Amino acid sequence: MAMEVGFLGLGIMGKAMATNLLRNGFKVTVWNRTLSKCDELVEHGASIGETPAAVAKKCKCIIAMLSDPSAALSVVFDKDGVLEEICHGKGYIDMSTVDADTSLKISEAIISKGGHFLEAPVSGSKKPAEDGQLVILAAGEKALYEEAILAFNVLGKKSFFLGQVGNGAKMKLVVNMIMGSMMNAFSEGLVLAGNSGLDPHTLLDVLDLGAIANPMFKLKGPTMIQSSYSPAFPLKHQQKDMRLALALGDENAVSMPVAAAANEAFKKARSLGLGDLDFSAVHETVKDLHYPS
Amino acid sequence: MTALALVKSHYSHQLSSTAMAMCSSFCPQIPNQLRARPICPFPPKPLFTLSVNAFSSQTSNASAKADGLSARIGFLGLGIMGSPMAQNLIKAGCDVTVWNRTKSKCDPLISLGAKYKSSPQEVAVSCDVTFAMLADPESAVEVACGKHGAASGLSSGKGYVDVSTVDGATAKLISGHVRATGASFLEAPVSGSKKPAEDGQLIFLTAGDKSLYEMAAPLLDVMGKSRFYLGDVGNGAAMKLVVNMIMGSMMASFSEGLLLSEKVGLDPSVLVEIVSQGAISAPMYSTKGPSMIQSLYPTAFPLKHQQKDLRLALGLAESVSQPTPMAAAANELYKVAKSGGLSDQDFSAVIEALKAKLQNPAK
């Protein structure tokens, strides 16, 4: 049974995800702000929707994968946006990483038009997206979640249903907050190792044997040592996530000094023009702090 | 600096040909004083056919005839780490003499067959290689260089292996005192806490006298799963401090995540599960997450030692003019936890420092 879905947003993640759906027998109608990005998907069998509204009109279920709250809101609320065509029976699954308020706002609008809503941000970047190995953090309408499982099983290795709208968004932000702090801590360690006359590659070997071994260090360590930052997860998005996580902490009076320190490093990296590089490029900021004595 | 890493995990039931070759090549070079019993000519069958990991189930028939394993071994410091490490050496059939500041801690080792001497000096006098596993720089210096310290008993042909975690300056200080006696010195701090120590799965980050490293290698292999030789004294300390600096920051960040998730209405154990599925999945999170959620912190690595390591790492960073804002922020949290009475809890108790009301859990 081929499910027909709409797919809005063909960036680093969306392109890989839409391709996976096409390869697994889904009929997909795509839209991207820069329409030319749709061409490659068309080669894999996708149809094109000229606007988000056109996609929503055609498809019973629409998946969105946008880069930030502003883009996520835009495809829903703007002229020719999804909301113009949402009606009873249609489902909207927003897999963008946004703050809980943005997600709630979209959810309310979709539901008010008779539609069904699920937020489903993902944990995992480019390669897991390509390999269908994402971890999906869904929340919202359980019935829509159950319908979406077929698609989620193609896109990811594991899905969680976390309850009411907002919970998926929050969970994603917490995970990425830890990740951003870990990346900074790792970077500080690599720099200190180098400054102390140790071989950073040896540090990687030692880390890989112990209790703090993890795939991110293993994968990114060697490229960081080479100052190579081909974007799997753009730094500007990581900083956005840290900022949103800190805001969540602010709202709830939760103490987060380590995350705050990490955010400062990502901000600095953005100001140095590193926003479009992989988030591991924060390493350049950490290195930059060292003034040789 | 290249590191020699020999990982035993993938040959737990046989030794690699590399190790066997090392065994037969260093034997003739070891000075006579380091041999407890003559082992040359080399026995015809390979020495290391015994399963290194299965030593705990071996009887004293595990005739450890290789050089390091046949030496008289001293062990100073029988705390959380030293006690299981010394036990593993005894179970491997080694001749072990122990000392601890609180004598009663020696009793379990004595009942396993260890000998006892009443001062580090006497231990060093009666042994070929003496290990030291102390809690901090002050104790390490005291035991090595203090009154009736190890240095007073060391002499040419003997070795001193300090597996305590200290700063580079302390390591060099101890090294100087040891080498002044004619003995060899190796710093060898470990990565790994209580359970890896018990299981013989430690990672040794050594530096100093290469000849002592080679001689001690079979002993390190009894206590650990891999070892690195990092060059000059100070490099072992630096590597250990860098690793624990990252670890301390990671634990603090993880704590922030657990608390935030709970505060915003999520289930922190689901967070732990989600983390375990992704790119940031680390054994430490899966091991400690569940107990942290219960506000339980069974001590595998005391919080006071983690804070000591962060303090020393910050010192190292300062000495090379490197700002480390993450480590500095994390260090403040451990300090808060210490002042809240959590020094002897596991370092995961740092999560309490983030809570509105710091709780000292009932012991």
C-alpha cells in the first residue's frame, strides 16, 4: 500500500528523508523554498508542489522539515501556506526542531481547521537521515502517530511518543543542549591536549576505550583535529537549539551554567562566520581563545 | 609523542604474538636485581598461555614466571582503587607486599596472601617494583618523599610506579626524588573507576622510564585492558587530567539535561533512553543516569576526586594560557556539591548542586 505524503523542506535533512520515503515505495510530493532543490527528488519519482498550500491540497498527510521556528511558522501561516488547505482528515507532521510555543501555535492552527497535528523532531543528522537511522521524538495526536509509524519506520530506527504537543520539542532541545555542551567540553580537551604537548589522536584513542566513549567523539574528533568541518549539522542550528534550551531553562528557573558557557562559544563561532559549517567548527573558537605566551 | 597501546580486550584468552615477542626479547635485558627468581634460560613453552582475564579463578598454580609477574611487588594505598588492583595482582600469582595508612584496610589483602610492612620505606626496601595508588598530590608526595617514604627505601635496580592522579609538577617532583636514589620511575595514572579496577579493565596512561614500563607491562596487563606510553614524566598526568576534565564537564551537562527534562514535564528515564540511541550515547550516561534519577550516588569515583582533577586540569590550562570556560563552569558545580557535604558520594552527585535545595542523601 503506497502512502501518499507531502514533504516540505529539502535541506540537509529533508532531502535525505524524502529520498528514503521514495525509495521505500511512498508517493511523495515535494516543495522547497528554492524550487530547484526539488529536481533531484523528481529524478527519484517525486512530484512537485508549487507552494505549501498546493502540497497540502494534494496530500492527506504532510511532513515538514524546516530549519528553524521562523521557517516552520512561515510554511504554515504565510500566503500560500499549509493552513489555506488544511481541512478535516488531513494530518500535519512537523519534524523541524522548534521551541514548544511555536509547535503549540502550529498545532492549534491546524486543529482549528479540522486537521490533525504531530510534532516529531529528530535526533540524528545527515548520515542517520540518509541511512534511515534517525531517532524520532513525536508528541501530539496519538492516532496520527500511529498512522505515521509506517513512514517513521522508514525514516528512523526508533520512535518515541512523548505525549502532548510540546514534549517532543522540549525533549529534542534537552538532547541537543547536552550535545552542544559535550562538543565544547571535547573541544576544550583536544585543545588542552595539544597545548600540553600530547598527541590529540592519542586522546581520541584513550577516550574511545573508556566510560565517556561515544559516536560523536569518534566521528568528529579526527576531522576537528584536521580543522575540517563539512556540515552534517550546521553550527547556526546548534546555536539555535542551545538558545531555545536556555530559554526553556529560563522559563522554568532551571540552573544551567555549563550550557550557558557552551552557548557563548557557539555565539562566538557564529560571529566569526562559522554558522554554515558543521557545529564541530566551534573548535575553531575554542582554539582561538588561546593566546600563546 | 607516539603512544604504544596494547589492548588486551581482543585477546583475553591468548596473548598476541607481539606480547609474546616482547616477553622473550626483554627478558635478557632486565638487570639481575629485578628478578626475584632466575628465569633464564627461557622456559620452552610460551609463558602467557594463561587467560589473563581469568586469573581470579586461577589457583596459585598460575605459575607466573614472566619477569614483571615474578618480581616482588609493593603496593601502597588500598582505597577504592588500590585494593582491587592489589587483589588482582595477588590472584595472578604475584608476590605482593602491601601498606596502607589505615592498617585495617590491609587485612583483606593479607588474608589473600599479601605480606605487610608498616611503612612505604620498608615496602620499597623489600620489593623490586613498588606501586602507589593515593588519593591526591599531597598523599602521593607524602608517601613517596615523606618520612619513612618510599624514596628512602628505593635504590638502583628498583622501580616506583605511581598510579595516583596528580598534576605534572607533583609527578616531576616525585620522579626527581625516586630517580635520585638510582631507581626508575613511571607515572601511570588510570582511566576507569571502581568496577574497571575490580574487573582488571583499567586504562594506564604512563610516562617516564621506558625500561620500567616494559618491565611492568605484564603487571599492568593484569590490572588493566590497555596501556599507553606517552613519553616524559608529566605526559601521563596531563592526559589523565584532560580526560577527566572532559568527563567532569560531561557529567555536569548531563545533570543539567536530566533536571531540565524533569522540570518541563518530561520523564528523565526516557531522556536517558533517547540519549543511549544517538550520537552522544556514552556508557557513563547509561550506567549513572538511572541512579541519578533516583537521587542515589553509590560511590565509584568520589566527587572530591573529580573536583580535584578539574582543579588540576584548570591549573594545567592556565599554565598554557588556555581559557576553559566549560571546565570552569563545571568546577564551580562540584565545589558547590562539596560544600554541601557530597564529597564522598559518587561524582554524579554533582546534579544536587543544580537543584534548588541541595540534598545530602542518607548514607
